[in-house]
Amino acid sequence: MVSQRGVAVARPVARLIDELAKLPGIGPKTASRLAFYLLRTSRDDAVGLAEAILEVKEKVTLCTVCFNTTEQNPCAICADPGRDSRICVVEEPLDVVAIERTGEYRGKYHVLHGAISPVEGIGPEKLKIQELIERTQSERPEEIIVFTNLDLPGEATATYLHRLLTPSGVRVTRPASGLPVGGDLEYADEMTLGRAMAGRRVL
């Protein structure tokens, strides 16, 4: 038995709570509730969850073209001949899911895996920015849509990309207003994202 905030719990349960608490947005209380829920659930459900986590780690990789998560390389979007030459730059793979749900965009993507944030020690060299520059040179897209979040890191990243990409002659655009300032794209509804995409402006 080990102590969790003064309460004695079995060591396996304490370990599970500690591991769950490492997940983003999961505090100690939520981690405890999840752990005890899993303790009550059936063995088949618990094994199914464990196998799903292992399958994600073993079978999902990053597309070597756009850096979105995928089971195949290149990913289905990059391999789709029906996609046009535009490249939509986003921070995370979840943003691709959010934009695809709108049905308003038929171009390709480039996932940066973060945004420039000196406070958090994230500089351009830690993102997939050099790879974007190389794609721009090789693919010659008709437009690059910088769809980073409308918070300080997202705006800093958009400004940095605009400065890097403009000399190449490519048209660089930004989503229209309507998205909540400071909000993440993954939480915006399809209509808001679709309008922002349709009304994008040149940087």
C-alpha cells in the first residue's frame, strides 16, 4: 500500500493514478476518478483500452511529407491526386481533423507540431518549419494558408512564416476573423472554421 494525499491505496492503483495524471488536462482528482473507474470496469474493457494504446504507439507514425499522423506513408491526404496544391499550415494533427470536418478545404496540410513560444523554450528550430520551406521550394504551392491558433504563439508563428515565405513569391494568407482569440482550432465548430477559411486574408 502507498499513500495518495494521505489515503492508503494499492500500489498498482497509485501507479495508474500517477500515469494518468501525466496526461494533458488531467489533474490528480480526475486521474483518481479515472483510475477507480478502470478498476471497476470489466477486464475485457481494460484490456481493450491497453491494446488500443499499444496499437497507436506501434502502428501510427508521422507522414514524411506533411507530418500528420498516419498508418501509411505518405498519408492518405498527401497521396490523394484530387487535392489541389494549396498547403494549410497548422500546429497539431488535431487541427487537420477539425478543418477536414468543415468540408470547405481540398488542399494539403503541413503540421508544425507546436508554435513558436520563447517563454516555453520553443524556437523555430524545434518545429517542422525548415521542412515547410523545402516543400514550398519543391512543390510550388499556389497558396500557403497559415492556420495557427489566434493566441500569442500562433500569431508569432504566423508572422515568422510570413517573413520566411514571402520572398519565394508564394501567396501567404491567414484565416478571417471570427475565430475566438486565444482559442484552439480543435475546439471551434465547423461553421466558424469554414467561414474563417473562406474569408482568409493575405498577410
